[in-house]
Amino acid sequence: MLSLALRIAAVAKSKKAQGVVILDMRDVSTFCDYFVILSGTSLRQVNALAKAIQEDLDKDRIKSLSKVPSNDESGWVVLDYVSVVIHIFYKPMREFYSLERLWSDAKKIRIPRRV
């Protein structure tokens, strides 16, 4: 499932997501293998990132368990692909919730420059 996390990171980066991080959750959690955490600079970009990721994975019939309402204004969108959970934040919300600090025991996965 690392390949799925890396694919998601690549799509996010291609859409100008900021601060893309993959956390290996296998040793610290039982509900997923990886978190992919990323930020958008506006609520509009957060929604566009979620849509772009869903559309890319839909091509291979990879479906999220969660549905994102169009024009979500919460500042935090979660897409659940069972083994990979994606957290897309509006930048101020990401700083507030600080998932990387909360899950600091999880190992960070190096994302190649060209994924």
C-alpha cells in the first residue's frame, strides 16, 4: 500500500499541494497503514486537491469509503482508502490540529522528488 500512498502524494504535488508528508502508521495504529497529510492555501484548493485525488484513483476503480461534499468549508477533508487515509488541510487548520505532532511516533516516509 506504500505505492498507493506515493501515488496520492504525486497527484497532490502535481496540483501544488504544500507540505506533503507520508506517515507509516503500521507500528502505531491498527486502522490504517499510512497517512498522507497535505495542505492547500485556500478552502477552494483543499476541495480541488480532494477532487483531483479521487478522480485519479477512480481511473483504477479505487474508491474512497468517505465522500466529500462539494464546496466543503471545514478546512479539513479526510479521504479513507482503508489502508491509506488522506488528510487534506487548509493550512491554518493543519497547524492547529498538528497531526504530525500527535502521531510523532510514526515514521516519516521519504517521498522521491519525482513520484
